[in-house]
Amino acid sequence: SDWPMVYFVLSHAPYLIYQKRFKLILSMLITTTITALLFLLYISLINSGLSNLQSAFMNRSLGEVLKLQYWPFIWVTTILLRFFVYFNPVITLLSFYSLFKLFSQIRKRHLSSKNMIYLGLFMFGFIHVALYPEGSFGHPYWIYYFIPFITYSSTMALLKFSKNYFVLLVVFLFSFF
């Protein structure tokens, strides 16, 4: 019930709109807004204002990483390296394969429920990391917001190869080593 729920709901809004679940998305947006406002009110009451929250947001968004020369390159490279370290290189490559397939399907305008779920899970992690470049650069665990996308997309990629036991064996052995 913290602030990530706001962009979790927003990330999945296209899927719910695609499914024509307007009442559900509206109720989720209202619930999310009320919860976020209550959270802000609570923080305001215990801290006598929102200055600490504003300071925390600014420190996580604008910080030392933005002062580095070529910071976008350094930041993206760091995030990608963390994917390989924390999520296993094979699983990461399978997820990137699924992401590539997703964007090619979207470009061809072949939207399905599965594609919308992929997109929502990816956007949830992406928004969190992109909204807080300093925080995601300084705290490696912030890429864990990508866990639902990594899990779902790598599993779906593995299912495509499930008939080829040699590929599955190579994936398992490479992951093991």
C-alpha cells in the first residue's frame, strides 16, 4: 500500500481498458488515490509537513548520478549489468527476448491479453527505476520491481522452447554454472 501501488495500477490500466473492465479500473484508481492521499496525510501528521517526503523524493530522483558525464549511458549500463548479476544471465536474456517479441507485436498492432500483461509488468518495474534514477543507481535491489516481468516473460520464453529438450538442458546447465 505504498506509492509503488499507484504506478502498478497505472501500468495495468491499459490491460483493463483492453478487457473493457472500466468499473474495475475506475475502482482501482479511486482506491489507489485515496490510499495515497491517506498515506500523504499520515506522513504529514507525524512529520509536521511533507518536507521529509519531498526531500526523499528529490534525493532519489536528482542526485550525484545526474552530475556524472554521460550519466544516461553509465546508468543504463549499471542497470543492465545488475539484471545479469541478480536475475541470472540466461533468465535475463530470455526476458529480453520476450521484451523484443512484445515490442514487435505492439508495432504490428497485434495486441493480446498476454501482451498487455507483459507490458504492464514491464512498465511497473520501468517506471520505478526511471522515476528514481539516483535511487536505482545507488540501490541495486530496486530492480527487484522487475521480478514479476522477469518471472513471467522468462517462463513464457521457456515454454516456447519446452519441446526442445536440448535447449532446456543448455539453459539449465548454463544457469547452474
